Amino acid sequence: MGGVAGGAGVREAAPERTAPARRPQNGSNHFGLRQKTVTYLVLAPLAILFLAPFAWLISASFQPMGEIFSTTPHWIPQDPTMEGYKGFLNVGDLTKAQQGQGHGDWRWFANSAFVAVTITVLQTFFNALCAYAFAKRRFPGRNAIFVLFLATMMVPGQVTLIPNYLIIQHIPFFGGNDWMGSGGHGWLDSYWGLIMPGIVSAFGIFLLRQYMLSIPDQLLEAARIDGAGEFRIFRSVVLPLCGPALAANAIFTFQGAWEDFFWPLIIMSSPDKITAPVGLALFVVQNRTSWTLLFAGSVIATLPMIIVFLVFQRRFVQGIALTGIKG
Amino acid sequence: MAQPLVRTETDTAPVKTGGRWPRRGSGPALPHPDRRGLPARVWKERSAYVFLMPGMLIFSVFTLAALVFAVYLTFHRWSIIEPDKPFVGLANYRDMIHDERFIESVLNTIYFSGASVPLSMGTGLLLALLLNLPLRMRGLFRMAFYLPVVTPFVVSAILWKWLYNGDYGLFNYYLLQAHIIDDPLLWLSDKNLAMPAVVLMSVWAGAGFSMVVYLAGLQAIPRELYEAARIDGAGAWQRLRYVTIPALRPTTLFLLVMGIISSLQVFTQIFVMTSGGPVNKTTTMVYYMYLWAFKYFDMGYASTLAFALFLMLLVFTALQLRLSRRESGAWAA
């Protein structure tokens, strides 16, 4: 892009070689040096404003408490320390006192990673299964079930949050519950409770179904005639053709699961089982003072998101275009 | 073992290649050419139900049953800590209408949406227009503005809580340095500043999303429109006003609806940054519901509050569903 703009003068000397309408000769409409300078002068300060909080976050995560709490903020740590990061390296259990005194727990991140990856894998798979049935199979009740799915997309998560808390609490045979689902705490404070409600999403099913509709029926027919079983068709014909849609579903699910806050906040209670967002947020809300640790933890919690974004950047934009949403 | 059976039966499923229907004289145009009874058709397509099973199971428990249960809760006084949970009819709904804190939470939520949605969309549009120009380092700029969207919300909230800190925060420091203010502001503990502060943080966190969607919208505008406008003598401003903005209307509508839906559900920022304070000035509907459910343990009333939110959202979600259905084709292309 930049190269084309730079060579514009040369191109215009040889008319009709490039697409004629692309850049008019009229000087006033030309995106000239002056406009370009003005644009940069607007963009650069905006970019600095947007990035400054990150720069501060990274810098502060290396500053000792005294430096964070100084009246003049330092953008470059004068006395760099790894204390914040080391605060998460503990192994084994923390005493209550340690938890209060600004120790973090590496398991927050491990929990987040485990839960987010599990939800992503299972949800993408189960969504695809349902989407395939809706898109490519004709069976009694299909439309009714599909409309039901669509209708529930209009229900905000907050409405089912409270009943789900009670449902989770009364899952039979788990967490000390009897077969009637009472007596114990069920799936509360367990990974089951974190993962299970998240392994299907009506929205993901809808997205994948729309995509699968574009797969020609003849392909599936051909596979059937070749003797492929139903699951074989799904795995070897349908799934490979849904790459972009599956990727979009997986990326947004991972992102959503990693930064999910409300659900883990209400159902998890053991300090070693909570996820990173909850651990960090509780730290603030309980007015603990070790901001070095908090900033370090924030950096660690952000890294996976940024890595996923950088690796799948193209897919990301595609996904937004495909779905029109961010997790 | 069952495999061959399944296969040969589903072979006949598609309407046009059906093996045994033609002799019954039903044409391929009929919706249900198979005239056999319902159980037989269900049995023939049983593998489709197997595909649906895991999803349906989770869906029935955590969405359908939960929804019914939520309605049930609103008609009961349901406290986790009390053993009996009596039926109270419409008492929860009556209480809600007369609950001043509830009314206040609705107003706060509308305040938040009304301020944060237009601001993030406006910022996003501005950024998209600038980044749609032939510049060097466009990718870099785009990433800079998109980074806050990628950042976990809790992290953004924590970070901004510190930036707003009365004694050590960067906002006060630079505003004092620039002599814009004479005394440090209390931002999140000031009843007039708390909500604007939360809004500003949310705009920072959300503008990049609008930007990316607007960029996609801008790139879909046909060049010929601009050429035609140029020939008609339209200047840059007029082209923006009469070509770009109208052409972006579907994008704007989409962002508006999505933005309203998600901003009405605001919770994380409030929980981390203000805990609903000072004096309830930032208690939004979802935060208020959270308080009733998990601080006062009254699930019945909290569920009623959730339905109030549902009602407010319903208009917008219905609109969103129509939009996404209409545009899913255009978006995918």
C-alpha cells in the first residue's frame, strides 16, 4: 500500500497503465503529503493514549511497591524487580496469611487455561454435531427444535444464571449429593460446574449451521454411496470443509472462556480453584495492597489473549466479519 | 454392525433420489414425501438425533429447564438460607416496581449505555475512517487500537482503577501537572464522576471493536460511488456526509444494537472498579441483581430483577436476530 502511494507520481506519468479511476489527476483530491501529515498527527496521539495504559501496566509490573506508590509515576522502573512475577511461582498450598499478604497462585492461570481449552474443544465439537444435524439432515421435529434454539438466543445469560447456580448445586451424586441432588454442594466449586454449562452455545450452532448450509448435498451423497457411515461423513467430509467457521467458533469461545468472570465468580470458592480473572478481581475488591503482584498477574492473564490474537489475527477479522461478534 | 443398516436407510433420505417413494406417487416437491408414520420416520433418521443428543442434553438442562426454573423462582420467596420457600404470587414483581434502588439501577444502566455506546461507536468510526486511508503502518495502528478489546475485561478494569487512583493515579498526576485541575479528583469515589469514569474506560475497551467492524464496512463500499461523487464535484466532507455515512448504515445499526445489548449487561467494570458505589451511583441492573442473589441470597427477587433486564433487552435482541439472519449472507461474503 505504502509503496504504491510513494510511486504514484511515476505511475501518473504513464497514463492508462494502472486502473484509470483509482487516483484522479485533480490535485485537490489527491491524498497528499499535507493530508497525510495531518492524519498522522491525529492518529499518533490517539494511538499513544490507547497504548499508554498497557505501557504503564508492563512497567508497573516490574516496580517494587514503593515505586508504584510514589507521587511521580515512573514509566521506566528505576529499581526493576521480579517480585510480582515471583509471587505467582509458589508451589504447594498457601496459608491464609500468605494469601492475605500478597501472594498469588499460579494455579489461577492453570485453572483458566484448563477450563478455557476444555470448553473450547468440547463446545466446537458439540456445536458442530448439532449444526450438522440442523443443516444437513431432515428429521421430524428439526424445525421446531431449531426455532427453540434460536429463540433462546434472545435470553440473556443473567436470566439463567441464578437457576443454573441452584441446578449446579443439586446435581445428583456429585459433591456429596444423594440421588435426589441434595445434601451436598453438587458441582459448586468444581471444574464440572465451570465447564459443563459452557460446552454448547446456541449462537455457535447457528453460526456453524449457516456455514454448513453452503456445503453441497452431492458431496455427502457421494460419501454415502462410497459406504461412509454417518459419523464418518461428518468427520471426513463436513468438518474439513468448515475450517473458517470452526476456527471462528473456537477463537471466540476460547476468548470468552478465558475472560469469563461472572459465572466462575459465583460458583467457585476455593482459592486454589478459581480462575485468573476472579483471582485478580477479588484481590482488588478485598483491598489487598500488593499492586506489584496484581500488575504482574494482569500481564500474565493478558498474554494468552494477545498471543491468540497475533497468531490468528487474520482469522480474527474474518471471524468478526463472519459472525459480527466478539465472544 | 448397525452401520450398514443406518447407511442404506439414510441413502433414501434426500427427496430427489428417494428409492421407494415414487411408487406411492408423491412428488419431490412435497415437504414430507415419506408417508409412513411418525415413529417410522423418527427411526429412519435416528442417527440425526444421536448427533443432536449431547447438545440437546446440555441445552435442556442449562437453558430450557433453567428458564422454566427462573420463572418459577420469580413467584416464590426463595432464600438459600431459609428452609421454606413459600409461593408469593406477584409480590416480587410488585416489590420491584416500588423498589427505589431498582429504579435507580435502571437509570444508571441507561446512563451507562447511552453514554458508552455512542462514544465507542463514534471513536471507532473516526479511527476506521483514518485507518482506511493509504497510510504506512496501518496494521500497527490497527493493532494498537484493537489491543484493549483483546485484553481481559477484568485486567482493563483493574488497570483503570489504578489510573483513577486519587493519590497515585496517572489521571490526577497529569491533570495536576497541566494545571487543568487544582486539587486531585476522587474519580471513582466521587458520585458525579464515578459513572463517567467507568464510561471512559469502557469506551477505551470497546472502540477497537467498532473500528474493525467499521473498517470491514468501509471496504465494502463500492469505489464507483466515490468516483461519481467526485465527478459531481463533492469535496471530502461532502463525500463523507453523503456517501460514506449512508453506505455504513447497516454497519452502524448492527453496532448500535450489539452495543446496547452488551452495555445493558454491564457488570465486570462495576464489580471491580466501584462495587456499585458511591451511594449506588454506579449500581447497574446486573450488579443489583448480583447483590440480591449472592449477597442477600434472595433468589426469587433476583430472578425477578433478571426478567426486568430480559424485558429491556428483548426489543434489541429481536432486532439483532433479524439483522444477523438478514445479513449473515452478506457478512460471510
